[in-house]
Amino acid sequence: MKDRVRTLGGVAFSRLVLMTAFALLPASAGEVRVWRGGYPPPPKPIATDVTLGAYIFPGWYRDKGRGDYPYPTHDEESEWRLIARRPQPRPLLGFYDDSLPEVNDWHIKWALEHGVSFFAFDWYWNAGEHRLLRTLERGFLKARYASQMKFCIHWCNHGLDWKTRRWYPMMGLAATAVKDGALEARVTSNDPAFACVVRMDAARIAKAVIRMKVDRGEHAQLFWSNDKGRTSERNSIPFKIIPDNTFHEYILDLAAVDSWTGRINSLRLDPTAGPPGARVEVDFIRFLDAEGRVDERVRWEFNDARTFNGLTAAGLDFRPTVLVEMVEYMAERYFKLPNYLTVDGRPVLMIWDPRALARANGGPEGFRKVLQQMNAALEKRGVPPLYLVSVRSGRDIAAMGFDAVSGYGYYGADFDAPYEWHAGSSLPYEIMVRHYETMWESISRSLKLPYLLPIGTNWDSRPRHGSRAAVITGKTPEKFRVMCENSRKYLDKRLNMAIIEAWNEWGEGSFLEPDREWRFDFLDTVREVFSKAPRKHVDYVPPPEKIAAFSVLTPAERKAAAETAKKPDVPPPLYPRSTWWKTDQPLPAASVLKRWEFDTDTTQGWTSGGVREFGVRDGLLRAEVVTEDPQFLVGDVDVAVEDLRCLAVRLRVTGAESDRATSCEVFWSTKKEPALSADKAFRFKLLNDGQWHTYQVSRKPRGKWSGRLGLLRLDVGRPGDTVEIDWVRLYGR
């Protein structure tokens, strides 16, 4: 211990404090020393043969009174308190305030001395309104050593608690507009939804009143998210509707639903489960207290005539003028700085969801024209054109004007893994490592654009999601080394870059930054795999009193967190694979409980969404996929899951070889739960060769896969694919 940790500046540091605050791991390559010289010493960067970055999740300064607006925002809710309630993780820097330049200088030093040379800051911005911005603008950019560390923006263009409190088309809706005092839309899929970000206290609200009319369907459903969970079947109330194209008032008794508690963060209205082509109009949505009085703070009458071009379900504004204003802000604050990350002299801008930008601007070509306006604004400010990196891959990314593709996290399991990636369960780390390589291989083969390779660290979102979290277990530096060494085989030579998820996603268990359990071992692994720097080196850490000074939490909260850290951190159980499939094998001799042979000119009750030219021709159900969410759906299945041996389907998918679908997702509903949802779905693998194949898929009755089936939906294909289905059969046991 004395050989591994020393004091500097001639100040004694007790062995007991070191053992409790900085317990060492014998396998660590670096010698850890406590820095007693005041401000962090200057970094000593090392050279790597790959340009390595890491995502930064900002906002660890959040606490009461730290918002930047006169109204309550996400910035006033400390996530450290969620983490402190669990035994792990425990950052080496404690529960720090990342708007402090000194905290950022420790991050910069540790990163540079282990081969990480740029940070990609998650950046939350919507039409001039921001969140979590102090980390970058008050912390990193004011840090003493910031000039040595490259950085770029990762625009997280998804929903948050934006001030907009409007209902928007979330999915499965088109021609959405507010006119003549109603919110109207045309249904384009079997799972249409409006959504709205809200802030409301469930205790104040007893009922909801929705006045609307629909011309098809039998059921609607109101979902909500709260501080205990996301939108789900549990957080919902289904209700029957009258499809007579006449306005009716539907009164929902929210107070009678157990999960209607706490702070409600968002609402989602599925106005009908009817087929594509249905029309819906919502006259008003009101919420009443126990006395029957309307709460004016959460009341929508839809009297402000407007369309939704450029706007999204989460209230995000992607209109051209707004996007131009955004890059103008970036140019003045970031792009002109000498440490801003560039490729070929162009500022790198990573974007979480490019498809949302395309949808809001008339498609890929529409966004490309907007990009020209954005670059023109930069040119006026002496800034070269953007180097756009899509964090999500997709067929139209190049057509939109993007220059490269990356990823965030590929956490999950291969189809043939013995365990499934499932909410509320664990997955062994080595299975996740294998899945990453599967994803790298598949994406590298299909991409035409340069690939900024993503590398994962771990996943454990229990601080945020509690018992609903999916958890990776068995994390060790040795297994992470396998991940890093495997990644080198898939580096794109055009960029020779990789990005690690993440530096400090403590709420999701994804962090490279040192913690008390593993200290510098994961950073040392990066150093050893990607550089030729000496294995032996010195890692400095601040003394305990400095760490205490950085903390957002009070001394009492830190003491309670220390006691909690002594408790065992028991992971959830593994989730053994429950779905099996086989390809081109003899069919069962058992009886067929339900069959669709498509041997007539009718679709036999099947409908579609996200496709065109849908119909039966030459004994085949055919369609051309035109969206990222193609759907083939049939109702009135009326087969008990417990009697079902397998779902069998003969199909083929043709299209561009590199982009053809590689899996089919099956959704279902039951008589008990009539709505389709993400928690009632499973996937099976497709052979990506454009040939006819027969797939038999079996699933053990478990959880919501039980009872009598109502709807059955197959989501198969990518834009540009042609899907042909010869038959679908449900075989009995």
C-alpha cells in the first residue's frame, strides 16, 4: 500500500484514510498518488495510433436553484441522489459538480494521460432553450487545461422537459393539424399516438376528459410516464371508443389506477387501434380534480390553428430558421475555438437522430437543403461546412448530407445467445462483448460512409430505472480489454477514430472515468490497447477534502451514501432465452390452429403500415417498404398462447444486399391487453440472402405472452425492400 500510494507536498496522509478512500487493486498498471499541491498538475498526454474520444453526459451540477430559467426544469433535479441510494457506482471524484473548472481539469488530465483525446458533449437544445449546459460552458471551456483537449458537440435532438406543452403527432399519424378547434390527423399505422411533455402532480388530478371522434377502431388508450416509470401498459388506462365519426366525451377515472402517482412527466394518447386510413379529431383534453373542476394548467382546447411541419412529438422545433440559429450559436461559442474537433478542417457535429430532422423537413432532400442554409450561415462567420456524424445509422443518412456514421451503445445479445437482453434482468458481460462485434461486423459491411466506431463500457441503469433496468453483469477490465482489442479489427481507415460510451454516464452504469471499485483499471486498459506508452505510470488523485469540496451532496447525504455503499449490490436474475427459431426445417406434424395461405385475391384480414403496393398477387402477400417502421397486421387471431407450438412463416425480402432486413419483430396483443406495445414483442433472425425461407418461431408462455391472442403484427423490411409472404401459420402443440 505504501509503495502504491504516496503523498505529495510533504503532507502526511494516514494509511487508514487511504485504505478507506482509495483502496487499491493489485492488477492496476499505474501507481496512484494523492496530489497535495493544490490545483491539478498539468496533463502529460500520450500518443495513440487511433484517435479516441468519449461521450460526456453533462449536468452533474444539477440541484435546486441551478436551473437557468424562471420555471422549473430538469436542471434542478440532482441525479446524484438517485445514485447515492444504491451501493454502486461511486465515482473517485465523489458526487461532483461538473460545472467547476477544476473538476473538468481532473477529467481532462485523466483522459489525456490514458489516450482519450476528445470529448463529445451531449448537448440539449431546442429553439434557443437549453438544458445541462453549465458543464460545457462554465466547466470545461473555463478549465485551465481545456486547450489541450479536443471537444465536439453531440446534439441530443430528443425529448426532454422542454417548455413547450403541446400535443404533437408521435408516430403513426400524418396530415396532422389544428384547425376548426380540433386536433386532427390521418392514421398511417396500427399504432398511432399523440404525445405531450407535461409537469403535473397526479395527486391533484382525479379524472381526464377527452372529447374526440374516430371512424374506425374499438379501443383507445392514455399512457403516462412518472417518476417511477416510463409509458407502459402499467402506466396506462385503456378505454372503448365509438367509431361512428361523431364526437363523444370519454371520461377516464385516473384516481382508480394505482400507477397514477407522483409527478407526471409525459402523456401519450393512442386515439384508436384502427387500421391505416382511419381519421381522428380531438376536440379537447381536460383534467379534473376530485371536485370536478378543470385544472387550467393542463387543459388543451386546440383553438390555435397550426400545422406541425418542422415540429415533433416531444415539442422539438426543427424548422430551418431554428436550425440555422442553432449553428450560429455553435459557431460563436464553439466552432471557432482552436480545440474544437475537426475532420478535414470542418467542425464535427454529431446528431443523435437524423431521421427526425428529415421527417420535419420533407425528407432527406428537404433536410439537405436546410443543411445548405446552415453551412451558408457558417460561411458568413468564417467557419467551414459542418462535418456531420449520424449517431444512428440508416439508409438515407448520406442523402441527407451526413459525412459519417457512428453509434452510442450496442448493448444487447445476439439472437443465438443463451440469455436475452430484457428489462428487469441481467446479461453476462461477455455476451454483450460478442454482440458488439456482431454489430461492428454487420454495420461495417453495409456502410458506405466512414464509420466512427463506438466502444461500450457497461450498462446498469438501476439508479434511473430501478427494478425495470436491464443490467450487464460480470464487468472486469480483462473483459473490457477483449472489447477494445476486438474493436481494432473494425476501425475505418478513412477516419481511424473510435468513441467510447461513455466517460461518465453514472446513471446508466456506463463510465470510463475512475470509480472506487475499479479505479483506473479501465482507463489503463485503453492506454495499453491503443498506445505504446509505458505500462507503468503515475495516476494522481485529489485528497479527500478536495473531493468533499467538489460535492453537490451535503455531508449528511454523503455519510448516508457511504453506509449504503457497504450493502451488497445484488444484480437481477439472468433471463434465459425464451424465443427459439429454426430455418428451413420440416414443419410440425401437429394441427394448424390458424392459417393464412393467401391463395385468393384478398389479404385475408391482413392490413399494413409504412408500405405501398400492399396486396395479394400470384398467391403472395406483397408490399414495398417505404418507412423505417413497416407493419403487417392481422386481428381476431383468437388462439391461446398456451396451445401454440410455433409461429411459422414463409417469406423473402429482396432489396439492396447491404441494407436488407436481418430480423423480423413480432408484436402481439391479447384479450386482456388489447393495445400493441414494445413490451409485447420479440424478434427472430432472417437470412439476408434475398431467397425464400421458412421460419418456425417458438416462445415459451411467460409474462404477457399468455392468454388468447388478439392482434398479431410482423414488422419486417427496410425502406426500399420488397417483402413477399407466401403463408403464415400457427401450429398447435
